[in-house]
Amino acid sequence: MANTYTQIHIQAVFAVSNRESLIQEEWEADLYKYITGIIQNHGHKVLQINGVPDHVHLFFGMRPTQSLSDLMKQVKGDSSKFINEKAYLKHKFSWQAGYGAFSYTKADVPKIIQYIKNQKEHHRTKSFADEYIDLLKSFDIEYDERYTFKKLL
């Protein structure tokens, strides 16, 4: 799009179905590379990706050529298919429905990159549920606990 200038930084957070701890250290780097490829193939730029066994944080510069919901549908659908085709697990893998998405200014970029890099250390002391609710509250996002990421039964 000629004469269109944007600076959009998004952190997306999405969880494994039922928040099961399924993402294994042996293949998480391959998963993150695959997700990075999806983002890049749609013209966006990954700034940082990391997570823990039950969820992923994806921070990227977004171009206005696609809706966020379409991009996240592509990321989650294609990466689930990738995990299943590679047979990393004995059973079918899927992401939980929904995601969180949070926008940041350029000044926030280094801080958010560092935060995502430190996910494994961060989650030694804070649960995913607490982290997610804190994000929603810090962005003044109204939410219904019935529709936040499902907890294990």
C-alpha cells in the first residue's frame, strides 16, 4: 500500500489446549522457527518468540495487510498441523481457542523482548493464569473468567 506508514507492535499469547504442558524442549526451537516462518510469509516481522510447555508468547511488528484474527488463525492452525505431522506427540496436538493480544509503543520494544526471552525463569515463580490475568488487568481489558484460558480439569 503506497503512502501507508505504520508502527504496530503486538504481543500475542496463546495456550496449549487445556493448558497441558506439551511443548517439549527437544522440539520447541523447531516450533518457534516454524511460527516465525508463518509470520514472515505474511509480511510481518518477529521480534521475539518464547514460551514454556503450556503456552507461547509471540512479539512481532505487524503490517496492516492482514487482520490480527486472520494471522492468529493461520499461526495456530499451521503450527498445530506442523506438530501433528512431525508426530512430536503420541496424541493429537491443538491450541486452545482464543488468544490474548497486546499492543506496545516503540519505546516498550526492548522491555517486551527481554520479558519474553525470560519466560522460563519468569514462570518459576508465577503461574500462566496469574500472568495472563495480570496482562488483562494492566491493559484495562474487561474479561469474564469463564472465557479466559481453560484450566486443567
